[in-house]
Amino acid sequence: MDEKFSRSTALLGSEVMEALRTKRVIIFGVGGVGSVAAEALIRTGLIHLTMVDDDDVQASNINRQIQAIPSVIGQPKVEALKEKLMQINPEAEIVTRCERVNEDWLKQNGLEGFDYVIDAIDSVSDKTDLIIYASRARKMKIFSSMGAAFRFDPTQIRVAELFDVKGDALAKAVRERMKKIGMKPRKKIKCVYSMEQSQKPKVESTEPIKGSLMQVTAVFGCTLASLVIEDIRKF
């Protein structure tokens, strides 16, 4: 038994751990939610991980993103996060794509070869494109994060199917865009969301700053990782 994962093995068992080593996960968006999901999966024992995000580390990311420290400001988020994850498990096989996912990206690159997709994208259009595209794959599963910003209370985080999510502006916007373009997912999509009413900003700003706290975004990310692990465990 690999001592690094002895605690995971004690709970999940050898068969699940071996399955976890063979599954391939791709995460879109490695901000406050996606970066934590990535770390949780690698620490549990996942080996094959691909991360897609076109953004660089900024000082404002330090309050919640796993890879964000002053020394890596300006570096691509996916590269900074890979460096951290490889320190956790040097045997991990991590692929980074410093790119923005959208309909064209999906048509060009596809999602073949992946068992799970984690959607931690903020953009309504890009998120909608990804959900619709991924839902067409028969065997692959997608788990999606809704809005984590402007919330305080991590105890109000829940999991529900996309069309059952209530009180979340991002989920509503995604459903409205699906209706506008006349397309829906071909299968049910489990989403992580908060029942807490979105709070108003305490400080006015000319820039669209989404107030967020790690105690909320991290629980979103850990919940997404747990959905992947639980799905593997069921088989």
C-alpha cells in the first residue's frame, strides 16, 4: 500500500483506489472552486487529471485559490496549480491547457477519453456550451458548479439536478440560455449550489468584483470532487 494514500485506502478499499487510478478527469476552470476540486482528487489518489483555464494568477485570487501565492502572480493558473499538485503526488499525470473553453474549443478538441468532467466555469455561455456538449457523451459524466460568490454560509451548499436548482442566478441564466438556443442536456446534470440568498457587495467598485470566501468556494470544490469519487465507489 502506498503510504500517501493509506487513509484513502482504509476507507475506500483497494478496488476503488485502483479504479481511481485509472479514471480520467478534466476540470474546466481552476479558480476558487476548481482548484480545490483538483487538489481533493489528487490527494485522494486520482492520477490522470487535465485542467483547462485561460486565466493568470492575480493578487485577488489569494483569498481562496489553492495555487495563488504572491510568488506566482502573473503565471497561468493551470501551471501554478500543476506545480503544487505534483508536489503532492509526483506520480500524477497532469495535463494543462491554458485556453478558454467554448463551442469552438469543444468541437476542435472534444472530450473523448475522459470519464468525468468537472465544470467550474463562471461564463454563462461557456458553461452552457460545455454542459450541452458533455451531456451527449453516453458514458462520461459531468458535475457542474453554480454560483459560489456573495455567500457566507457553507452549511447551505446542496446538490441537485440542474432544472431543480432554486435561488441561484447562474443556474437560472444557464437554463434561460438553453431555452434561447433551443438546446437542453441529453441527461440529468448534478449541480453544486447554495440555498443561501446572494448577498449584496459591501464595497462599491467600478470593476465587477465578485465577493467570495474560501470557506464557501472550497466546500463547492470538495463537493464536486466527492461526486466523482462517490460515482467511482458505486461501481
